Amino acid sequence: MKEFLLRTASALFLIFLVVGITLLPPLPFLLALAILSSGAAFEMGRLLGAFPGYSFMGAANLFLVILSLYFYLPLETITALAIINGILFLFTTRRENLGKFPVNLAAAFLPAVILGFPLFHLFLIWEMGVKFLYLLIIIVSLADTAAYLIGTALGRHKIYPVASPKKSWEGFLAALAFAGVTGALGGKVLGFGWGWAVGLLTGLAAQLSDPFESLFKRAAGVKDSSNLIPGHGGLLDRIDSYIFAAPVFYYLLHWVSL
């Protein structure tokens, strides 16, 4: 009961936090998104086994990537940042930590690429209208809930044993069904066609995105990316489904509006 109450309280806090952030003006919303995404980048660096300093570098690089996309910074600026990062590595890598160089390098650059660019689409969706961002969140949340409940009750056939041992085909199909229905209803309310396809494909992307992030945790031998959020793990655990789902949802909305 205590754990249930803790998870419920954390969930309510997250809901109020997300709603509050979505009501901000454009630049503050983007900064909030960049800060939260940078926290997830730091957690990814720790999962990779990098030294803390390089995990912070990865968080900073992701933050700069999101700002660069927002302000349309020229290629020369982004290239200069990459060169500066390389110089920092040159002067901070010692003989005693040379073996960690590939891991530290991955922690500094990988999150900016596989988190920064996809998660920036959350801002692009918000620009289209906060109602579309809410629909994305509802699709992903209901799909995840359906996958968990149906998978727990009826799941017999495992789908991602390496990444997510508990995920089953039964839960996966339930997630797609709920995502499709939610998308269809959302399309009718928000006035766009092919809502069922938008929901179905977004749900599919979310269900593939979650185990992709889980590979980092399995490789590190941990259950959660961190214990930052009581009962819910870390920031990376909360945004993992959106790594694939946000870009898919955004481009599908543009496709159906043509």
C-alpha cells in the first residue's frame, strides 16, 4: 500500500508538472524541455558507465543541440562545438583512464543524437497546438497501460526477452489496439483524418522505443535509469517512449493534414 501511494503521489506530481510546463510561453517551454532532456542524457551517460564529468558533458551537449534547433544556429556553430568537445577530450584523457575513452565519448555525444533530435519534436508538436501534445501523451500513456495490464493478465508469449523480459505479444497487441482507438477519437475531436492510423503507428513507435531504452539498463544491470522520481525511476524512464513516438506522431500529423 505504501508503495502504491508513493507511485500515485509521484504520478500526480508529474501530471501537474507536465501540464504546468505546457502552459508556458515558447522559450520557457523549450528551456524546460531541454533541462528535462538533459537530465535524461546524464542518466544515459551513467548507464553507459562513463565518468560523471563526461555525463555532464553529454547533458550540456544535448541542451545545446535543442537550443541550436530552436535558434537555427548555422552549421559552423555546431561544428565548432564538436571541435571544442574534441579538444576537451584531448586534454582530459589520461593514460590511466584511456580504456574508458570510447565509453566517455559515447556518453558525451550519443544522448545528444538519439535523445536531442527526436525529443525536439515535442516542441514542434507543442507549436502546432498544445492539444496535439496532450493527444500524444494520452496515446502513449493508454498504450503503455494497456500493455502492462493485458500483458500481466494474459501475457504468455515474450516479445523482447533481451530488452524487456516482461513484455509480451498479448500486451503489445493490446497497446496497438488502444493506441488506434485513442488516435481515432483524437482525430475526430481535433479535426484530422486517418486518426486510427496516426494512433496505431504512434503506439507502435512507443512500444519499440521503450525496449530500445531498456537495452541501456540491461547492459548496465539496473532496473531503472535512476531513482530520481519515487516509484517511477528516472527521467529517462519517463521519456523513453517518446524517443521514437514524438517524431512519428509529428510527421504523421503533417502527412494527414496535406
